[in-house]
Amino acid sequence: MKIAIVTDAWTPQVNGVVRTLLATRAALVAMGHRVMVVSPDLFPSVPCPTYPEIRLALAPRGVGQRLAAFAPDAIHLSTEGPLCLAARRWCLAHGLPFTTAYHTQFPDYVAARTRVSPDFVWRYIRWFHRPAAAVLVATPAVEATLRARGIAQVRRWGRGVDRALFHPAGIRDAGLVALPGPVLLYVGRVAVEKNVVAFLSLDVPGTKVVVGDGPARDVLAARYPSALFLGQRRGEDLAACYRAADALVFPSLTDTFGLVMAEAMACGTPVAAYPVTGPVDVLAGGGGVMRADLRDAVAGAMALDRADVARIGARFDWDRATRQFLAALAPLPVPRPIATRAA
């Protein structure tokens, strides 16, 4: 099967959307499918306002031609940005079905960074996803949110972890092991919408460690000098940080999933989080503690048995998640169109 994935989030960005797409592409290729990714690196781009790490493609008028030349069997639009808008327009002009995904709480992110009301942004979200054959979501809580907002054609697309990489038996980061304990770890973007302040301001003993980068890093590092900011870690280095921590603290109130929670659990590291969308599904089977008081959640998480946590974390599987993705795709008719207009 030939699958075209259009996305406004792609490398070198490091976030849950990009990591999900990379893992899904790898799983699809391993299953024998051909995958084309239409991403911002193929076009001139500019930094996203307030978030320069994200590049926005400028006038992506070649999207339709790329799709037509590839002649895919299915088209998936992963984000709600300029590239996917162009692909959406091209698909609708040719009467072609496509699927979309709701990866992030975009209305809440915009509200956290601007004065724009989330309800206003939801109008755009409904408009964007309305013609999709299916809207893929990671969890039951997100599915319920979209249905309540008038988006009914929702299909489940779970998440996984690389279990060859994230497991409890590997090395532990020596630098973290040497820190005064307990070692509490945050992994993710260092940005206002991630509520990192709730983690850094916790009045608990031990050492707080931040792995990740983002627009708020310099400000928060200056405000909380006792915390250790390590920047981005990937692969074995990231797994070693998970294993060396006594708990992963996930303070976000706006995530739809939270892949780092699954990765930490697969390494045997318990999770402390708020009882909100994301954690309520990821931690539904155990592996962490959710409390309205994050300090109580940390105390509860550190009391969990790490072997039990690792067994729970091992249930997240990319092969199963990718088969859900495949089942939700909308096949294109044959013959497929040749692009006659720019899009």
C-alpha cells in the first residue's frame, strides 16, 4: 500500500507528534508499505510566532503535485497547519477522501500563548476536520472531547514505545544517579503550555531534572537555579535518564496522550500526574499516580513497585497502534487524479 502522510510537524522538532509519526512510518515500512511524508523541510518556511523551533511552510503550492506524482492509495493529514490545509484543499478539489488526526489540544495551546478564546479556535478545528473520512485520536478521553465538540467520525489510534530501547534492564545515567535523591524527572518541551512551573515549584526533597528544550527554558532555568536543565536527550541517553529517575513528573494539563509517560513506565519509572486528559488514559492500568495535588502524586508514585510499573509499560506497542492507523485509512479511488492546479 502507498500511504501519503502530510504534516506540519517534522524533524528536527522533538515532540510527541514527530516521534509518533517517525515510529508509525518505521512500522509501516517494516510491514511492507511505501510511505511518503510531505513535511516543512521540503518548502521555504518561517519560524512559528512565539515558538521558533517550529517551522511553518510558506505558500506550499507544490503539495498537490507531490501527492499526484506519488499516486497514493491513502492520504493522511496529521496536523492543522499550512501544509495540511493545502493538502485538504487539493483532496476536496479532486473529490478524494482523507483522514486527519487530533494530536494536540490546539485550542488550549493557543489560549496559553495568546488571548484568543479556546472556543474561537474550536470553530477552526471543527471546520478543518469536518470533511475527513475519520479523525484519529489516541485515547477515549480525547474521543469524548471531540464528540462533545461536534466531531463525530472519530477512530482510535493508540501509541506505543520502542521496547528494544525503553526497558528496565539497561544502563542508568551516571550523572543523575550521583544527584541527591530522590531524583524527579520532567521530559518534554519547556514551554508555557506544558505547565513545567508546577513541577519546578514543587516543595519536595531531592533534585529536579528537566530533559528537553523550548522557548521557556532560559527563563525557567534562571528562576529555578536548583533544578538541572539537561537539554534534549534521545535514544539510549533518554532511556538511561528514565531509569535513573525515581519518578517522572508529568505536569501538563493540555496533552492528548503524553508519550513520555509510556516510555518512562516501560523503563520501570513510575509517573506522577494530574488527573486530566492524557494521564487518565495512559495511567488507567496503573504505573503511576494521579492527584489534584501534584506533591501527593509524587509521593504515591515513588511508593510503586518498579517491576510492576515496567510490566504495565510494556503494553504500549507500536505494531498494534500502526494496525489501528491502517484500519482507519480511507482508500482512494482508482484511477487517481493528476494535479492540474497548484495546491
